[in-house]
Amino acid sequence: MRIKDSAFLIVSFLIILYAILHTKEVAPELMVKKVKLDSIEQIIDIDDSLVVPVIYDTLLIDANAPVKVRKKQFVNQVLPAILIVRYQLNKKTERVKSIIYKLEKEEPVSSCDSVFIDSLKSRYRAESYQNLLVRMEPNPISLVLAQAAIESGWGLSRFATEGKNLFGVWSVSSDKNIIKSLNDRGEQQIFVKRYNSIAESIDHYFLTLGRHNAYRKFREKRFDQHDVSVMIKELNRYSEQGEAYTLLLKKVMDWNDLQKYDNYKIDPQYIIHEKWLKVQFKKIMNNGFKKEEREDL
């Protein structure tokens, strides 16, 4: 394809996308970077609070590296996935709130919106639309990192490396995507879920905490108080260790200063919105092509 043709296609795409966002209530989209991870050197280092939204195809931790280095490798790979899942979940939540507002104002709701909110209500096993908001509330980033670190051994467990299962989520033998545990519980065989990506594991973890009755009190604290230390106490049923597990969670968070990540966000330049489209369109028109190529567009 000639440069001139390629340029025309790029500009056409931006114009169409801009028109869609400008004429409809469309939430900003996320440009997710996908990396086929072959070496540690490919991992993007997180050195400030603005994070590149990247999903790695595998979890790669250098078992021979010092503990501090291994933990950094873990955070560098898991934190972006957490932010991506939270971003997508928050987008759904905003749409749910918009639909609820219309219903309360007795305004018409499209069939598409009705299907959307009812399918989420069913998926999260919510009693009402308001209860759905409680169940969809995402966990603080620090808490997700702490649980992932404990359950996966900072990314070194077999379940994490082979199945991208960061939270020790069990499954059943009839599930096609499973890994059999090397240790059974008496005569009971144990299987854990295998995921296609770290992000998928995190998404399922949020769903698990959002719909099971064992975490009802946890959800209430999460929705009302937004205090991580208070939430942790209600996760005693996540593990057979009970209260000892919640104490360990608090220690892992404190020892590794994980709460600092609660203020980390996706780098805005990876979020496509109307302003971004205007900037990109202007760059391409003014700088992307030679003068004669612009005149041909």
C-alpha cells in the first residue's frame, strides 16, 4: 500500500471514530498494549503513578533474583492488569448508574440497556439494581496486590506460572480449563482454574467477591467505608486460616508499602476520547505527511 493510501485510511478512521464519540454518549476507550513476553527485559518498569495499560501473555518471574527484585517484577506485570480490569469495571458501573437514573426519572430505557443491566444483575446474583452497584464495586489496588502476592507466592506458584491463576481459585473436573493440584484433600481431588491472561484471573476474582454470600459483609464495608484496613477484617472466610489470613494480608500490605499503589492510574495518553482524537488528527494533518501528501487528502 502506498504511503498516500495509508495516510488516507488513518485519517478516515480518526474522522469516523471522532464522529461516533461526538454524536453519541460513548465512554472513552482504552488502548491496551499486548506483549508476548519472552524475557524479563520486555517488562515495562513502573516508575511513577501513571501506568501503561499492558497485558503480558504470561507471568515471568526470575526465581533466582533477590526478593526485592522478584517483587518488583511481580508488581510490574500485575498492576497494569489490575488497572485495566478496574477501568473496564468502572465503565460498566457508570453505565449501570446512568440506566438506574433513567429508571428513577421514568425516562425510556433502550432494550440494549435493559439487557445489559439485567445480564449483570444475574451474573452478580444481585437482589436489585442498587445492590448490583454494591457488588460491582472494585477492590482497592493494594488489597488485590496483597491477595495475589499471598495466593501466588509473588507469582512463583505453579498455578500462577502455568494457569495465570493469581488467587488460588478452585474449579471442578468438568471444567476444560483446569490444573490439577499435586496435593489432594483426603480422597477429594483439587483442581484450580486456568486463565488465558492475568487480567482474566483478576476479573474472575472480582466477580467471586462480588457475588458469593461469604463476602456480603466485606462488600458492605467496601462500598460504605473505602477503608482497606476495615475491609481486610471481613476476608476471614477467603481462606481456611481465618483471622490469621487477614493478619497476614495486613502485614504484606504494610511490609511492602502496597497502599501507595491505590493512587496509581492508567496513563491518560492511552485513553481514547474526543480530546485525544482532536490532538491526533491535528498531529497527522500538520506533521504526519509531507505537504504534497496533505494536499492530496
